[in-house]
Amino acid sequence: MSVNFPSAIVRRGLFHSLRFELTFVLLLGVAVPVLALAFFEAGIPLGHPGVVEWIVQPVVANSVLGVGACTIVSIAILRRLRFYPGVAVAKSILPVLGVSFGLLIATIATLRLEYSNKLIITCFFCVLTARFAVTAMRTRAKGLLYYVVPGGAADVVCELQSAPVFVLDNPSLENLPDCAIVADLYADLEPEWERFLAEAAISGRPVYHYKQVWEAETGKVRIEQMSENGFGALVPSFAYQKMKRAIDLALSILVLPFIVPLMGICALAIKWDSKGSVFFRQLRMGFRGNEFFVLKLRTMSEGCNGEDRALSITKSGDKRITKVGAFLRRTRLDELPQVFNILRGEMSWIGPRPEAVSLSQWYEGEIPFYRYRHIVRPGITGWAQVNQGHVADLDEVDEKLQYDFYYIKNLSYWLDIVIVLRTIRVVLSGFGSK
């Protein structure tokens, strides 16, 4: 029985429907402000034929069409983000709308089209408010319920804290609410439970293997249960990796003129704060197990080249961190020089963080399958970083590896968008820095 997990995010009820969301946001975010500006700016009352004449003017029409397109695109992106675990959609609304409307302004300026600043700005705040209202309404509406078929290893789903989970006590669909059925589809279930699963699928209820549910809700892959078959499922898309490399290069070249002056300012601050070199080079384990020197802005009074395992670990309240270094680490500005590692093909903007060679060798000796994380290019930010932050202890590294394997298994541009949006929050909040 095969399934496609994204469809598991089945939300019942009016507030979770696409039709309601489009109608509500377009009405309150676009239609209402347009009619209000027509009344207050042009003095045209509602229902008057002059409203249509006012809207078809190029300066208004261009703005309305652009705002409508931005609204629809942002709704599509935000709905897609719900399919990824650990993503607080409410925290992604502002960044997604900001990027969408920013691209609208850039397009209008490039094509030199007529537009209304007042209309675009008003619609932006109205769409933002309407989208937050939809999210607020959804928090009060019933979401997805999981009902677990007993048997095999499916009981691990009962440990989830992110969704309501119930265990079925009899193989019957009668009186069962709207829900997703979860089972260990590879276990030897009793005939009545197998018939129940078939009947549930026929009735239109989603039926999922327990591993898919656990991974999607936690954002991890359970490495303690991995086998040769598990590695086959973790082979990332080579086509997307090539496309991702092209995007890395293009983006690095594009932002380089902005990064270099910013690094110059940071360099002056480092020199003023403490003695030593501005840059810090450390030997790290990279793509396909090849070693390379990662480049960072120096944030400590002393460091190491990656050969000493003890000195390679940064602990909370590490006394080696300078005053300026603490700020650079919290804002992640110390990572800026790694744009040159990206240009050289040693890193990507997004991927598992590269570890010091001494640490990587230690982890490989202690944690099974650790070396497999080198199948993709390491990144400046990644799925583990936005979920877990900086780690050093062996138990934390084991959990980090579960996040890394989830990223490798689900490597896609949508997951990369999730990481970018959550990285913005991490930079603003300083989450996970040491």
C-alpha cells in the first residue's frame, strides 16, 4: 500500500479550504482597500459606474493586477509550507508577503509601469492582516487526527506531541471521525485489521505508514532503525543537486557586492575589539568526505585548525568568544566569508553544517551511518540548524543527524524555502547561537 505523504495534511472544515482562503484574503486584502481608496481618494461612491472607470486606469489596474498576483502566489506558498513539519506558518506570513511584494515593486520598476504606491502599501497591510486572521481562525478549527492500528512498530506514533493520536481498539469505521489511519504496513497484522485498512482506503480516508507520519511530524529520520533499504530511500535527487549548485553560484555572484562591504565593517570591528587575524580558517569534512578549509570571521581570542577535538567544540558561555564575536555569532555574520567556499564548490547556501575533521572522525566512530551525511554539500544554514541550533554533545549530534537525514531524504526547493524563511527568524532571534 503506497502513499504520498503531503496529502496527509488533510484539513477538514471551511477554514482550511483553499476556496475560503482565496475568497477571504482577496476580498479583505484587495477588493476592500481598492473600493475604499476609490471612495476616499476619487470621491466615487460604492456601486457607481465611475468605480470601474477608476480601476481600469493604468496606474490603478497595474497595481491591482500585481497585488492580486502577489496575494495568490503567497497563499500558494504558505499552503505548501504546511506540508513540512516544524514550520509555524504564522511566522512565515510576513517574510513570504515581503518577498512577494518586493518582487512586484522590482518588476514594476524594471518594466517602468505606472503604479500607485498608496494602493500597493495599503493592500500589503490588508493582505497581511487577512492572512493572519485566517491562521487565527484555523487554530480554533479541528485539524488532523491520527488513529493508530495496533501491531508492529506503529505505537511509536503515540509518542508524538504535535498532533492528537488515538489507538484503535476494534477494526471498524463506524463512528470514526474524520482522521488519518496509521499502521505498520510491513507488519504481520491480523486479517481483520488488514481488511479494515483496505476498507479505510476505499472509503477515502488517508492511510499512512507509521514512519512517514513520525518523520513528517518530527522532521527527523530514525537512524537507529536504518538498514540497506533505508539508504536507498535517502538517495537525494541528483537533478535537483545540479540545479541547486547553479542557484548557489548565481546567488553568490549576485550578493557578493553587498557582502564584501559588510565584511569590511565587521573586520574593522574585530580589529578594534581584539588582536589577531580578521579571518578564521578551520579544516572541515565536506562533500563526499573531502576535507576543505572553511572561512569565517574570527569570533574568538584563540581557536584551532580543526585537528584538536576539545578545542573544536564551542560550549555555552565559552570564554574564548570576544565581545564583537558574540554579536557576530548571534547574528550569523561570522558566516559571511563562506560565500567564497560556495563559489569554490565546497559548500552550498543550504545543507548539513560541516564539522571539524577531528569531530567528524569522532562522530563517525561513535554514531552509525554518520558518514552518509556527506552525500550532499554542507551548507551555511540547514534543517538541523533552524530546528536545533548549535550542538556538541554526542546525544545532541545523534538527534542532529536525524534532522540531516530528513533533509537529505526530502531534498527539494520547497524544503529549502522553508529553511530560508526559518533562517530569517533564527538570525533575528539569535536562536541556537553559542
